Amino acid sequence: MTEQDFILKTYNSNIENGSVKWASPSNIALVKYWGKKKHQIPENPSISFTLSDCKTITEITYTKKQEKGFSFDIYFEGEKHEAFKPKIQTFFERIEIYMPFLKDYHFKIETSNTFPHSSGIASSASGMSAIALCLMSIENKLSVNKSDSEASQDYFNQKASFLARLGSGSACRSIEGELVVWGKNESMVDSSDLYGVKFEGDVHANFNNYQDTILLVDKGEKQVSSTVGHQLMYGHPFAQERFGQAHVNLAKLKAILASGDLNEFIKIVESEALTLHAMMMTSMPYFILMKPNTLEIINKIWAFREKTDSKVCFTLDAGANVHVLYPENEKETVLEFIKKDLTKYCQNEHFICDQIGQGANQIQL
């Protein structure tokens, strides 16, 4: 698929109004995307677990209007939220060529999260993917040739992922589950820089219902936005080595997912997490996004693993919170460990239990 394939050429502009609603999950990258080219194209490929319960629920009501131009209001958790408008404005400007009906309607966007916003749980990924999915459902309703627009679920998902990417890069990995790859790479022939694709390689039973418990070390705004973080990769002294490392790690992870080797899985996942933070610490300007309690948690996990031979490990996004990953058969013992030894390092002892999920779903109104 190319960008041209996603341009809506004709549509029924006589439809006056309607509403659509989607729930779209967050995701947690195992091989990290960090650094991008123009038009939200990644500098390196990534692969992520789609989460199950950490999601954004978005309803868009659209009403025909006479005057041309973008018109929308956004409500977050029931309150009008002007701070989100610039990001949505930029998103609409980027995708107008693919969805020319955007200027024909006023959109009321009502959204809420099942987890704290801007706390390192990829709320932009779930949020922008939910909006993209709603817009795709509206496109289907406006489509002149229903048989073409609705015939291919693959096309729907690809375009939704493509659009979501233009709002937030990692959002393109939130459309489907359980594992999603984004970024062209030699390991996976169907991979693309334009949208995320379901991982179609073999996956060992060890990874069935894989668990992710998110330890909320800091529920406040991130010190550095992901947008700024990606920009810091321009001219970074280690950038090219990092991009190459991601390709190598993705190829290794493909084999690990097939073999079920959890020890090798741990090595790749934790190395990727620490590399992401190392890139931030060695950029100019430089930042330390981990908090003292982040390091306490990491050291406790290492000690617990050494003592018990558990297959628990951690990963991090661009923030202080810790994603604790572990197989389903260790759920009882790892949760006991978390409650006993790790929650004291969380803000208000707050943590969220989640697991690998199947992707977004439409909510019937």
C-alpha cells in the first residue's frame, strides 16, 4: 500500500449527522521506536504488545455544517479540554487529503481513559488510534460504494493505523493485537513504515496471555514529551548505531517469540528499555526520565529474579513508570512480590494489572 491508496476520492456529503464510538488500547513496545523522519516515518522498526484494559474510549458525533473549515470540540473525562485542540488541529491538517469530508462536519469528540493521562502509559497511542478508528467508521458511513469500503477489514485496519500514525507514531500499533510491528525491516516481509501490521510469525505458548503490571512511580506530566524526545535523535552521536541495533534486536526477538526462550526475551526487552533511556541521557540537551524509585524497582526485580529463577522482567516507556512483564503461570507469585516489595515505590502505592490484548473494538450505540 502507498499513501495514494488511502485517499478517499468520492463520498456522500448529504448525510446530516451521526455518532460512532471505539475503544482502543495502549501498547508497550518491546523493541523501541525512538527517532523519526518527516511525516511521522520511523527511523527504526519496533514491535509491541497490545494491552487489554489500558485503553481510551472515544465517541465522535458529527453534524453537517455550511461553512468550510475544521470545526471540533473535544471533551476529556466529561470536561471541555481546550489544551488538546492544537494537537487535533494538526492531526486534521495532516489527514485532510485522505479524508476530505473533515471540513464538511462539526465534530464533538468525547474521550476518556481507563488509566492516568500523560503518565507514561502511551495515552497518545490509545487516544489517537481511537480517533482514527472513529473517523474510519464515519468514512464507511459516507462511502458511496459500500461494497468497496466495507469489503476489506484489512484495508480498514491499515488505513486506521496509517491515520493514527500521523497523530502519534506509536498509535499505529494500537489498532490490532496481540503483537504489532511498525517500520520496514528485513525480518518481516509485510512490514511497513506507513502503518503497523500484525506479527504473523510463530508465537510460543509461553507468551499466551502475557502479563503487564504497570507500576505508577510518577502519575504527573512527563518531563519531556515524546515529540521533543524524538527530535533529540537528530544529530545524536549514537543515533545510527541505535537504529541498527533495533533491526538486529527485532530479528532476534522474532526467533525468541517462536522458541519461547524467556531468558533471551528478558535480555532483549530490558536492554531495549535501558537503551531508550540511555539515548535520552546522552542527547543534547540531556534528560534523566527515570526517578529514584524507578531504579529501586529495577534492582528489586533483578534481585527477585536471581533468587527465585522467575522469568519476570521490566520495560520502560519514555518516563518513570515501570512495566513489569511476566508469564501467566507466574501471575500469583509475581503479584505477591509486587504487592509486598514494589508498591511502596509507587505513587500512592498505585499499580495497574493488565495483559496482552486483541486490539481495538467498536462500541455499538
